[in-house]
Amino acid sequence: MPTVLVVDDEASILQLIKMTLERAGYEVMTASSAFAALELLRNQVPDIIVSDLAMPSMNGLSFLQVVREEMKITHVPFVFLSSHAEIQHIRAGLGSGADDYLAKPFDRQELLDAIELRLRRVQEFKASPEPSVLMQVFALNKSVVLYQKEVVTWASRKACELFYFLLEKGQVSSWEAAEALWPEKDEERASSLFHTTLHRLRKSLYPEVIATNNRRYFIDPKLSLEYDVRNYTQLAQKALTNAQNFELLQQAVNTYGTFLPDFDSDWCADRRAELMETQLRLLLSLAEGYEQGTQIRLAANAYQQTVQLDPLQDSAWEGLARTLTLLRDPHAPRAAKREPWWATSDF
């Protein structure tokens, strides 16, 4: 039977929530202040915490911060229940790492539904077999995330982008994320958009996927995750340090794809350029190796892929002209003039 910790400085509200939850079959712990709640948490960790926001001495935001950062209780869902329903209070609550925010006077069924949803997400996470990959993330030529083999439906397009940003950057502050995803907005608006998007991201997956520490946000390192960009970069590094292994180089080349082609943020463009630079190194290494090994047709193909990816690669154009001349290919003169022909004819 799940245990709920309820924290509220109003005795009547505390009793009402306790009765509501007990009638629904929950074990209930109660505390009339954040300090009393912290004492309870030192002896028993509940399955979920429901807390008021405005409390004397220590408010709900500070209480949540202590729970997450000092007590290291990061896996327990946290729901705010407060009479402060203005949008700035909701954003502050969700931005601090809460999983949900309900307004007083609360609707009984809405409260029960929120608790049930959060507990179900936690159980789904715990029930998954440990060494198996819980999440498969694809960013090369497409943006698709599979969670437990099901395609994730994002609450918003920006929630999807924020997920990839955290995956790529590691630990980031709210401002670093806001500046990258909403560079055209002023600081206040960008921060507000970040907190709203973070909440949507957590709802798209499950609350525990995003962890916080010292007001920095990151994807839970305990999550078993497979990422195609990570696979590509690791394979590319291995191939470049074993440049005589043409099979490994070709395998790395074949793994490449355009990073998040559907997103146009500057940070995506920067990452796209980094990965393209790696691919160019792989292709040139492969082309030069094939040419030295007198596999001229394969060398020409690799040189052509290089200039198709980056038409400003002079050494690749020279290599393409050189190998096509050896093959007596009629396109050799055009390659010497840096004239692409593949858009209208076959190579």
C-alpha cells in the first residue's frame, strides 16, 4: 500500500487531505511544517510527497530543495497543493523540480488522479529489467525516442528539443538552457518558457527522468539509455585511431546522419557542424587509405561523398579528379574544375 507524506500548516486542510487519501487506500503521514516533515523523512521515505507552498519558517520551494539536494531523495514524486494558483507561482513550483501543481480548494478526484499517475510512472520505471535498455534515442536523420519500445509522444516540440539539449550538454542551469532554446527572448520570458517546457518534458516521459543538483538540470545518469549520436562518435574515434581498418572506417561512415534535421536552433547547428567535421575526417581517411591501397574506385566514391558533404574541401576535389582520371572517367575534367555533376546524372 503506497505511503503519502502530506505537509500543510493548516490543520483543517491537513485532516481533509488525510481522510481523502485514506479512503482511497493510501497510508498517510502528516506534518504541519516543513521542518516536521524533514524529521519524518529521516526515518521513513514515502512513495510520494504532497506539500503546501506557502508555509511559515520554510516554504514549500525551500522544502523541496532540501529534500532533493541535501537529503538526496530524488526518486520520490513531489506535488504542490496551494491556494496560490497564479501562473508565476505555478511556474516557480514546477521550475523548482516539482512533478505537479494543484490549486486549492482542490478537487478530490484531481488529487487522486495526480497521485495515481505519478506513482504509476515510478512503478513502470522500477519494474523495467535493469540491464536492458529502457530508452532508445535517435537524433541522426530523425528525432525519435523510444521508451520501453514505445514511441514517446511529446507534450510540445520544445520539450523534445530540451530533452536532446540536456542529453548533449549534461548538467545545465535554467538560464543556459533558456538562452540556447529561446535566444530571441528576454531573460524573464526565456526563464518562464524553460520552466513550462521542463514540466511538459517530465509529463512526456516520467518525472524522474530529469534530475537536479545545485539548481542544475540533467538526465538521470541511472537511466539505461542508448543514443545513436554517442554510438557514432565512439565508433568514429575508434576508427580514426585504427585508420588502416577500412571496414571499421566504412562502418563509422555508414552510421552518420544529419543531427536533428527538423530543429533550427543555433546549438543544433553547432552540433551538426561538429559531427559533420568528424564525418569529413572519416571520409578523407577512408579515401586516402583506399587510394594508397590502389582501390581506386572505392577511393573515388569516398572522395565524392566528401565533396558532396562539404563542397569546399579542396583536397577532396583534388583526390576525386586524380582518381577519376586514373579510372578514365569522363567526369574527371569537371571534378578538376570543382563542378558537381551528380545532381543531374549518375556517378
